[in-house]
Amino acid sequence: MTKLGLLARIEAKPEYAEKVEALLRDAAQPAEQEEHTVTWFAFRQSATTFGVFDTFEDEQGRQGHLRGRIAAALMEAAETMLSEAPDIRPVDLLAVKLP
């Protein structure tokens, strides 16, 4: 059962919002390739606020994701495209409905 997750809030500089959107759209492919990532969602909350929510079966999978390609790309983007460092928080899942 999926027990763990990560919730990330990403605030883009206004002039880079479309590039951040593209970065997140492009991250779907590497997420598909991550063996221990059960689900992965990227979303937009406002013109400049984005987020990522993903789930894992165990802590090893969650930590592996944090050391992976998507996290590295996000941290690289933070230097120029984001107004602040991404706010990435671990979460414990209480209930899950998957297809």
C-alpha cells in the first residue's frame, strides 16, 4: 500500500512561469521511469504558483526520488526561474484511492 508522499510548492518568477510549467510537464517522463514512485502529479495553482505531489511505498523510494533527476532539475531552476527555493514537505498518507 502507498504510505508516503511528498508535497512541493513551487513559486515561479512571473517572467519564468511558462518555463516552469514546461519543466514540470517534461518531468512526467522521468517520473514514469522511477521504479519506486507510485504516483506523480504536477499542477498549477495560479499564474506563478505550481506544485508537485507524489507517492511512494517506502522511505527508500521517497529518498531516491529526492536524489533523482526531477529534484535536480528543480533545484537548478531555483537559481534563476523561481522566486524562492521550492518548499518540499514529506507527508504520511492516511487514506488512498487509486484506480
